[in-house]
Amino acid sequence: MSFSAPAQILENRTYRVTAVKSGSPGITSESNYAEVAPELRIFVPNTFTPNNDGLNDTFGPKGEGIAWIDMQIFDRWGNLIFHTNNPKQQWNGKYHKEEAPMGAYVYKIYARGTYEGSASINGTVTLLR
């Protein structure tokens, strides 16, 4: 009697696993789906350059396993200048459709993972032009 278990990748991190049992009067197989859930991993850059060169033009958390965020960005006087709950939305360096001045900005980010885990990150980001 032998077993084989080929896996077929269906989507990013979703696999179809089929186990085949042979060597008996009948050959049987069973299939299941397994999803590998990524851990919550977050990286927050300390500088960005919104100059439309295609490199570091926006600011926000990057990583994997991020299902939800609350990101707030404040100017040096403590005024809220950007807020989002969308993990795909990044700050483009503008405030009221105008370019924000170069300098340091304070951010507060709270994130929840796709399946479990959370993170709270506070710091400063430097906007360069």
C-alpha cells in the first residue's frame, strides 16, 4: 500500500491536496483545500519622496497579512492631515490637494492581521522633495 499527496496551487497561498491510496482492491482518493495564512508583518519606512519618479512616492505600512489599518498622520503642530482605514491606501504627501512642506510628520498606525495578531506603531516619517 502506498500514499501520494500531490499539491496543486490554486491561488496565492491556497492549495488543493489530493491523497491517493493504492495497493488495495480499490484505489481511493480524497481532496482537501489548505490555506496557509501569513503572519502579520509590517514595515514602515522612515522617509518618502512624493516626486512622481516611481520610487517611494507614497507613505504607509508595507508587509503581509494586513487585513485592516487605522493610519493617522499629523503635522508638527499636531493637526491631523491624513487618515485612512484602507490598508491599500497610502499618503501621497498632500494636504487639502496641495503639496505638504518638506519635514518630519508623526504617524500612528494600528493594524490587524488577516487571521490573528495586531500591531500598534508610532513614529516619524520625513517627507523629502
